[in-house]
Amino acid sequence: MTDGVPRPPAHRERMRNVLSWTFAGVSLIFLASAWTLVFYLALAHGLWLEAVAANFGVAVFMPCSCGFALIIVLVLRATAGEIQLDVMGFKLRGASGPIVLWVVCFLAQVFAVKLLWNTPQAWQRTPATSPAAVHAAPSTGTRAAP
């Protein structure tokens, strides 16, 4: 306590670090297994094919960004200690620091995906080539005459 800030007992801090790392690892394993299952079902059974094809960034990258932002905040807290932010005269301490850091990490990842995502504009798509039209086109079952 040389810097005037009271510190929690060593066993509490150690337990918090162990729980944070455990939660981050379990979250990462859960995210990976859940999305593996989703992709397996989508490929094997054709579930959500149109929805995922039309909104792949939203269906895949948004939940992944949530999980990775959480992992970043938990790892930072476990390695550097309590997160405190001083932004434009506001002092964010306690639970507000990690929450604001999570929001900033999440928005940065979403912005990067949006910036790097190459989707055709509405004027570049024709109704016949849109994902919904391709999968919804009925099969006539007849062949064209030669």
C-alpha cells in the first residue's frame, strides 16, 4: 500500500485472475463449438442458407465480435489489473471502465468488418441474381428444346 490505494488480499486477486482466464477460455470454446455446430447444420441440412447468405456479416461476425471484445477486456483486466479510464474529464472506475472498453472494442471490430466487407451495392444486383431469387427459383423439370 505504498501508493495510497488499498489492494485486495492476494488470494482474492489470484482467484479473480483464475476465474477471468477460465471464463475467457470457456467463452472461446463455447463460441467456437456453437458456430461450428451452426455451420455444420447450415451445410448439412440447408438451414438458414438464405438468411446467412444474405446477411453473413451480421450472422457470423457480430456474435464473434461480442465474444472477442469480452475476451480482450477479460485478458486485459487479468494481466494489467483493474481497468480505469479518464476520458474528457470523466473518471470511469469500477464496472464502468470494462463496460466502456468492451463497447469500444466491439464497435472497432464491427467498424473494421463493415469497412472491409465487400458487398455489391443495390444497383449492382439484379433481381435474378440476388441470393433470395437464386434459392427460390422453381425448377420446371423440363428441358429446353434443341
